[in-house]
Amino acid sequence: MKLFIKLIRNLLGLIIATADVLTRGTKLKRAPETQQQINTEVQDLTLYQFFACPFCIKTRRAMYKLNLPIEKRSASEGSPHREALLQGGGKIKVPCLRIEQDGKVEWMYESSQIIRYLENRFA
């Protein structure tokens, strides 16, 4: 039964991910100098995620629309990033945005909170 549920969840996630790619729209356009500044700033951000997670897709979609090339790390079973997420953030829950700023690291969970943070900082 667990295998069946996992299969259904992954299939639905794949359908949602495909629909996201097909309906994304356009990225935010910025002046080249401004975009270069943004590209530098996002180097301190990392998104821990699962490919087929609907909340991760929602977060990645917002990142795409805001034209934010944030590094994405898979936290799937068997991934080396899964342990980093657990050790750093304290739990394996995605999406999780790792924010390194002024020598401090913050782990932000919840897609709506992450999107609000990104919009406030970069929009």
C-alpha cells in the first residue's frame, strides 16, 4: 500500500511539475547591471527541495518569475544534501531556503514565507 501511495504521489507531482514548466510565463526583466547584482546576492541562498513536491514547485515558480538563479539542492532519500538539511535546519521538510547573511545562517521553511521573503528582497 505504501508503494502504491508513493507511486501516485510521484505521478501527480510529475504532472504538476510538467504543467508548471508549460505555463510558467516570463521572467522579470532587469537592467544587466541590476541582474548581475541580484545574481551575486542570491549566491548566499540555497533552496532544499523535492522535485515533485507541489509546495517546492510553487516556490521554484516564484523564483523563476523573479528571475532569481538560486541554487537548488535535492533533499530526496539518498541525497547528500538531505543530511545537511537535517543538521542545519533541524528537520527534513521542504521547501527550505537556507539564507546566509552577515556570517549567520537562517533556515526558512514554508513556501508562502519563502516567496514573501524573496518578493520583499528582490522584487
